[in-house]
Amino acid sequence: MSCFKKGLSLSAALLAGALLLTACGGAPASSASSVPASSVASSEAAEQPEEPAMKYTQTPTVPTETYKEKADFADFLSKAEPGLVIPGLAENLIPQGMDQCDETGILYISGYYTTDGKSSAILAVDTATGELTAEYILLNAGGTPFDGHVGGVAVSEDILYVSGQKQNGLYTICAIPLKDLPAEGSHEVKLEQTIPVPVSPSFLSCSHGYLWVGNFYHPGADYPLSDGMKYTTASADGEDYGCYIMGYDLSKGSLSVADGDDYAQPDVVLVGPNKIQGVVAGEDDTVTLSQSYGRKNNASLLRYSLALGETLDTMLTVQGRDVPGYILDSKRLKESVTAMPMTEALADAKDGSIYVLFESGAIHYANGLFRTDHVWKIKF
């Protein structure tokens, strides 16, 4: 853009000079300098590539909000309020991951299609206006459609992380520099940088200075343990937990895989119950989890007391080495709020509240119960 502006200034200067010479009785330096200004502007405008039209909209998909009079949700509705309309629903996108850029206030929402070979997408919404501003159609490094589940999105100071697919038998997350994501318009984005992680990256979050990467564990529905964490951990609830949330301290720099390792080694691990879809670690020494499964089953927001760095609950083995661990069970649980079905990602807002994403508004789940097509915001 800056190069085009400089070129336009030079053309204008030459034209002005030619006109001045003509006015003084002199001849123009060349025939090119005597081209009318309108022709110059038209020529340069024609050289600009036409930007593709936006594919996605914020068209509502839930005509009747049936959850309002449901007693089960009274606590949630007293603490939370609906906000922006989730983009992409009317275009059959199924929302999954979400996180906010602290600097710009842009909320990034990822989604996928049930059709193989159709590109997943990340949509950018300005939280100040609630309006969709940009869309990023995801491609593999070779340019083919990336059709992964994109279960999680996490935004650090300069990188957007999104759940990747298995490569060479290893789970991955993908890193996209924020500078490569234009603030407006429709764009294709290649996922060129991948980082192996120990667990299936069902959900992601950047919060409390950490990148969190966790797996959805529900063995009764064929969601087994992850390849890099092939064991369960006993909880105070009498259940064996298999949800492991890897915590990477971002103050140590960008994620990388050390020589001899298969995955990026976490600095801390949180152990959670079954059916977890999202996480936020708060500055107030809390961890909040989104727990849901099924289009007709109520969801829960689980809030735990945890100050990172306090006395450990356990040590967990990752790649043959001990890693500090905390167990999110009834001993730490401070609050449980029942929400409408199909809560997905959580993201911390600037005012201390938490954004809650639902996938129930997707057309794919049109027969679900108590659907909503909004991102909600809850204050505990």
C-alpha cells in the first residue's frame, strides 16, 4: 500500500510540472506527462486487484429462544448476557474455538464443516462493535483446503494458535503470526508452522501468561486417552481423569520441540474431568472449564480455586520426565453453573468476565435443545 501511495505522488508531481511548463509557453517533457489526470487515476485504479467478497455473515439461526424460562439455567442467566451474533452459522460453519486479542479487542472464532475437503475458517469479530470484520479461509502448506476440526484458538501477543491435525502420527497445533492476518476482508491463510503436542488439541487458550492445550476425554463415547498421555489420574471424586491440559509458560518464549523430544514439553499440567471443551486461567487464581457433550444435554461451567505455583497436587510424567500437576476435582471446585447445551470455548475478557461460545446455533444442530446463536459473557 505504501509503495502505491508513493507512485501516485510522483505521477501527480510530473503532471503538475508539465502543466506549469505549458502555462509558461514551454513544451511538456514527454507525451506521457501530458496524459489527463483522470486517465492516470483510472489506469492506476485498474491495476489494483479486486478483493474477494466476504463469504460469511452474522445471520441469526435461532428464531425462538426457548431457554429463557428454563429453571435449570436461572443461575447462568442471572450472571451472563448474550452478546455478538456468532458468525458463519447460516453458512453451515460449526463454531469450536475462540480467543481474544488483548491489544485490538478482536475475538477470533474458529469453525469447521462436516464435509471432508471443505476449508475450515477463522472469523474475526470486533468486540467494540460486535461486527464481523475479517475471515481467514484455512489452507494446508501446499495450498489444499485444511479441513481440520479446529477445536481451539489461542491468541498471544504476536501469534494465533489453532488446533492442527496429526502429522507423522503426532498431534499438532499451528502457529500463525498475527501480522499475517489482515484486519479486514476475506483472505486465504496457509498453515505453514506446526508444533507437535502430547495431547489431542481439542481446545486451546492463552490466559494468565500461559498457552493451554487440552484434550476432550470421554471414553464412553469413544474419545480415548491421547497418545502422549496414555494413563489416567485418580481424583477426589472417585473417578479416573484423562483430560490433560498442557500449560506452556509464554514468558519463556515461543514453543519449540527440544532435541530428542517428540513434543513441546509443558511447564505445568492441569488434570480435568471428562467432557471438557474449553479453559480459562484467571488472574484471580481461578480456572474455569467448559464441560458439555450432546445437543440435548445441559452443559456446565466449572470454576476452581488454583494459584499457579502453589503446593502441587501431583507430578505427572510427560515424555519420561516429571512435570508439576494440579488436579481440578471437588477439592478445588468452588462453583458449578448449569448452562444451555453445547458450550465450547472460553475466553477471558478485558473487564474480568469470560466469553462463552456455543455451537448449538449451527444448522447441523437444528434439532438440539435450548439453542443460542450468540457469544455470551459471564461475570462470576
